[in-house]
Amino acid sequence: MNKITLLGMDYQREALTKTLMELGAVEISEVIADDYSELVENPKVQEELSRIETELAEVDSSLSCLKKYSPVKKQLFKNRRDVTVSEFNKVIKNIGRVRDMVNEILQKEEHLVSLRSEENRLNNLYISLLPWKELNAPLEYSGTKKTVFQYGTIPSINDWELIQSEVSEKFPDAYIERINNDKDQHYLFFIVHKESEQEFLSYLQSKGYNRVTFSNLTGTVAYNMDRISMRIEEISAEREKTIDNIKDIGKDRKDLEILYDWLLMEKGRLEATERIIKTKKVFLITGWVPERYAMEVKKIIESKYIVSVEIEEPADDEEFPVLLENRGIAEAGEPVMQMYSLPNSREIDPNTVMAPFFIILFGIMFSDGGYGLILALLSGIILWRFELEDSMRKFMKLMFFCGLSTMFWGLMFGGWFGISSLVQYAVWFDMVSEPERMLSWSLLFGIIHIYAGFALKAANLIREKKYLDALFDVGFVYVFYTGAVLCLLPYIPAINAGKAAPLVNTGKYMLVIGGVLLILTQGRSKKNIFSKLAGGLFSLYDVVGFLSDVLSYSRLLALGLATSIIASIINEISFMFDFPIVLKIILAAAILLVGHTVNFGINALGAYVHSCRLQYLEFFGKFFTGGGQAFSPLKINTKYTKLKSDAEQEIMPVHTA
């Protein structure tokens, strides 16, 4: 990675940043200019940036509306469509028309919301009128000069016949009638002389009376219910018409997507512009560019603009962004690495070593060659038939290699869809019948994996020219840990103690020699002799963590057995039912299909998760610093479209991912 500095004329700043975006190879860093704060400033783009973000939100809302009311089927595994630069620019030239489309969609969506709100209100009103549908009196009627007329409810717990008799007895100048009743309420109206109003209301309230009013309603209940029904039908028709209008606009959905991507590009350019400093006449950009593109970028920029471009190596103590550039199997491991952390800018990219181990360990844990064949075929077909985004392409590539690895280990262990008759053709051995032997090999694979992690630690130290540190912290650790492993050989399953005796004796010497060497060197950073010796003694305890890490690899046996045993059980269950032959075949086929699909999914996920776990804890824990910041160049970043030149080549002459 090279550091790049550009000094140019301010009137060319906007055009130059657009060229940098098209190149897609330069990350613009924030310039710290505290000493010159009175002379320089950042371009004032906040107001424009806020406007762009607001418009982006509006376009996104309009596209969401189209997706809801006028969905389109998208290609599998392809989120972006190819658009030529001329097609893109043609839409942007007519940006006013597209913005009008956005506003129209948002207005129609707002109208749909208001219709939905009105419909809900009318439905609730209709439901509230249902108990009163037998009422023939006008709802606005409230009595005469000398009488009071009211509607109301009384809880149904009250005996209605008792209420009627008490009203007749106590209030001869009142009339009360029940319109309807349900399990909760009596629905009623009454007429009473005004002189008896308060006394009558007090009596009703003692029964739990609540007055009901029908605000803004006139005419009978039946009349209002008919009007409500008609209005709901009108709303439904109006809604369908509005949705049809939205669908008509949806025919130009691609133009809206282009507008969204253009706004997204403008947002990225303005955010990068905020990191530039300028005076009235000139501007300054600092950033990073991959070494292999540096001179090409310099040549392009200097040929187009009045600008000084300086390329230099980063200082020895300077951190710089990380760009992973791998091929083959190493590239396939990048999704696993990126889920954890990017390597520090000063350490070796471990994907070349990590990816093969991940693939091998995945295959051992998945273990069934038939499942591996399916995984390799599915991922291979997807890679072959579909144009994938870079991250998905790398993941499918990883799954393809994992499928091949699973096929290899299925061949070694004789596992093919759990078919027991094929186990005898295992090239190596059957892990189900010899689990102790498989456990021994699992632990050995773990030791090799962990030792590879230590080797990468040594490589990083040598890269930093810390040769003695590599010897003391890795070489001596190898001696001590190897001695510990050899001493423990008789206790490992399926190991012949007699044949291992010479190795055990060798291990004792290595353990003692390695321990002494660690005691003498691991406390070397301490100040006095006692602290140095104490630090060395404490370092011997790390062997416990090492052995614990080795035991973690017993999961290779556990997951491998789970896949094989569950597959064989599914096979046995599918043929254990005593049914007529046709029904037996259908049932067996269904059980085999569902059972193996579930077993495939669960154990593939388990193999992936546990393979990641072994990389992140047991492997990375031995050497990995991490914390690197991803290289994030100013580039054409789009969501819906993929820009191509009219010659059908990518618009960016420099490809960084």
C-alpha cells in the first residue's frame, strides 16, 4: 500500500474527485491541519449532503412502495443489473422527470395511508352501530322542550325485567326500551320528563348506565350503516385505482433505481470531499492507493488535471488500510477471515495457511462423501451459472472446496449417505467402528494446526527482523510443547505404549530442555533477574492451555460421528415399516429425502461453525493481532445497478476487489 498526496487547483476539485471515484483505487484520508487551521478549511458540503440524504430516503421509500404494490421477480443471486454509462447518464439528464415520479409515488402512498385510516375508522363505526341496527329513531334526536331522549348501555349482569318493572313503578313519566343485548351489555333508549331527569339518571347510573352519543351522525342507524358500506366500497375502488396508478409508474422502476444509485454516488463523493482541505485557490488530498496501481493512477490524474501527485511508502510506524489480494483456495478463506477481523497492516495475511486447514477440518467434520458431492455440485453450479457479487462468489468458492474435501474424507472413511454396505470400501478406516483411533488422529490434526499458527507467529517476527524473538517465542515453545506431547503418548487412545516408549524417552529430554530454555528466555523483558526467572517459570503454565486447545479438536470425531450415525439411522428408519410395497417405497423415499436434507443442513452448519471456531480460537490465538481497517476507496458504490462502459467493460480501469 502506498501513500498518495494530491495538490491541485480548487476549481478542478469536484471534477478530480469524480475521476477518483471512477478509478475506484484511492482511499481519501482525513487531513489533520491543526497548525494551519486559520489558512485552510474543509469544503462546506453539509447542507448539500443533508439534501442528498433526504432525497435518498424519499427514493428508497418510493422503491419500497413499488416493491410492495408492484413486486418484480429478481434473478437468483444477482442483486444488481448491468447498465451502460450512456443509459445511466440519459436518465440523470432527465432527473426532473424521475423526481416527479418519486413525488407522485409518495403522494399516492400517502393517499393510500389516508384511505386505510378512513376505512379503519368507518369499520369501527359500523361495528359500533351494529347493536343499534333495529333502532328506527333518528340518531340526532335528543327530546322535546319538556322531555329528554337518550341512548345508552347497562351491563347485562342486571336483570332487564326487574329494571322495567322498577322504572314503571318509580317513574310513571318515563319510558325505557331495550333495542338489543349481548353477553356484556343491554342497549337501550329512554324518554323521561325533564323534571324527573336527574332522579331517573341517578337510578340508571346505580345500575351501571353509560350514555351513548352518535356525534356527527344524522338519520337512522340503518341509513348510516348503508352510507358507511357505500363509502367503504368507494374506498376499496379508489384504493385499487391508486394501486393501479402506482403499478403504471412501476414500469419505470429502473429509472428510480438509477436515481437512487446516482444519489448514493453523490453522497459518497460529498463524504469524501469533507476530508479534503482547501484554500481559496488550491486543495490538498491525502490517502492510500494499492502499490500496483499507484503509478497508473498518478499517470491518469496528471494527464487530466493541473495537479501534483506524490507517491511514497508508508513510514515504518504508520498504519495503513488493508486490502486482501488472494487467489485460489486462499481467496475462498476471506469470508471466514472477515467475519473475525482483518489482519493488522503489518502482519502476514494468514488466508494462504488458514483456508486449507478450514477446508480440511470442515471435510472431516461433515465426513459423508455423498453430502460432499451434493455440496460441491450445488456450489459449483451456482459459480458456473450465476454472476455473483464478490462476497457471495468467495463464499460459494469456499463451499465448493469444502464439498470436495468432504468427498475426499468420505472416501477415506467409507461414508456415503450413511449406507452401511459401502463402509467396507473405506480407503483408510471406519471412524464409527474405530472411534478411539479417530480421536487420536483428531488430536494430531489439532497439534499440526496449532503448530502452523506458531509458524505464522515466527514468520511475522522474522518479517519485523526480530529473529531472536522468533527463536525464543516459537522455536523453544516447539521444543517444550513437543516434549509434553511425546510424554503423553501412552495415554492417548489407540496408541501402542510399547512402541511409543522410545518417543516418550525423547519427549522427556525435550520437555526438560525446552522448559529450561523457556525459563531463561520468557522473562527477558523484565527488569531484574528474579522477575526474569519468575516470568520464565510462569510461561511453563501455558502448556496447560496448549493441551486444552489440542483437546478441542476432539470435535472432529464428535461431528464426524454425528453425521455418519444420523445418516445410517435415517436409512434404517425408512425401511422398517411393514406396508404394501408401493406405499413402502413412497414412505421410504419421503423419509430419506426429508431426513437426509435435515441431516445435511444441520451438520453442514455445524461443520462450518466449528471450523470457524477452531480458526478463531485455537489457530488465530497463537499469532493473530488483527484490528486492520479495510481499504475503502472512493468508488462507484451502487445498490441496484452495475455500471459498464458502452464497450461492455467495467467503467473503472482499476479493480481493487
